[in-house]
Amino acid sequence: MVKTDGDLTFDVMSSLSQATELIGQASSAKELLRNLETSFKAFGFDSFNLACHKADKHELALNPTLTNWPEPFMLDYERRCWADVDPTLARAARADGAFRWSVHDIHPDRRQRDYMEFLTSTPLRGGFALPLSRLPGTVSSVSVECHHDQVFAEWVPHALTVIANCAALKAEVLGLCRVKASVDESVHVRRLSGTQLEILKWAAGGKSNGDIALIINLSERVVKYHISECLKKLGVATRSQAVAVLIREGKL
């Protein structure tokens, strides 16, 4: 494993060269995933989430290009709508440089504190969120995480960015990066019924399906049905993405 708390040495550069060469050798999505995992592990990171040319910050986490995040973690992350408060996503989407985080970070926002408390129940202890090269109108990033507290030298995020951009380029060559054509979202929003708009507005306020059912006097089953219809009409995968569309269209 590369010594990541020391100076940038010839051995480090050699390991970085080996990592990019390994990624370049991948001939399939499965092989690229395995080689990228090996490359990040060599630098002390246990998991990663690579997202190329996505529409917004939510897609960075919820619709990755390549990830080795466990499926139960992904499902729980989406169910609890953590993408709304995950500080790493906002920083990566703004593309204002590497962002290092730790479960020991203190956040003034209650929901962000809840998110960090959630992370302490997982093996994750810290990592980096790094913006990557992107096409106009899209966002790209990589998130890398470690299962131990670790000191990292200043060169580490730069090395990780090189590895991730190499993997992103290879993913494009393999046809793994599908850039959606731009659409007039207002057309999709106009397809929503008044009830569906109301449900999404309550969802944007953090209300659960059960809460919304009580508020608007519908069964929880009917609320779930309307949310499913909202996702179909808006062409998105999650309620967080649906809320993001309404925000962009000035409906919230």
C-alpha cells in the first residue's frame, strides 16, 4: 500500500503510474470496476462512487457510473434522502476543489448532523469528494472513503483525481457514460396533477409518505402511487430528483 501521509516520492509516482495503466487495460465495465477498486485500495481507500456527466448533485450519488458501495447502503441512502444534505455532494457539484470530510466533523445544520450520525453506524470514517472533468451543463465527481482514521498528505487528492479522471475517460470509451439530452422540464411539470404537486411540496419539506397521507387525508398506498407517477412524468428516479425539478422550475 502507498504511504499516503508522507512526501511525494518516486515510489508514489510509480504506484500512480501503475494505477492508471491498470485502469487503461480494462475491457469491460466489470473489469474497470475491479481495477479501479484495486487502484484506490492501493492508496488506502476502501470504497468509491464515480459519477460522470450527471444532471445534478443528486445523480452523483444515486445514479453513479461505477461504484462499490454496498446495495443496502445505497438503498438506505436513497430512502432517507441523504442526498439532500450530504455536504460532499454540494461541494463536488460546485467544482470548487477537493473536499475532505470525516465523521468527526461538526455541522450546524441538524439534518447534516443526523447524516454524520448515520455514517458513524457504518464502517466509513472519512474520505474525499473530488470534482472531475465534465461536459457543459453536467456535473462529475468521485467520492472515495476509508474505514479508518488516517492522515493524508497534500498530494493525495491530486493523485486520486488523476486516477478518477483516467477511469472516467475509460468509462466513456466503454460506453458507460450516458449523457441525457436536455429537455424542457416545465413540460413535464405541467403534466403533474394538483394533488401530485401538493404531495411533492410536502415531500420537499421532509415529510414521509405516512405524514403526507395524514395531512392531505389520503391512504399511504395512494400517496405512494402518486409519487411513483410523479417520478414517471418527470423522468427521474427518486423523489429527491423530483423535488429538484420543481425547485428549478420555481414551483417550490
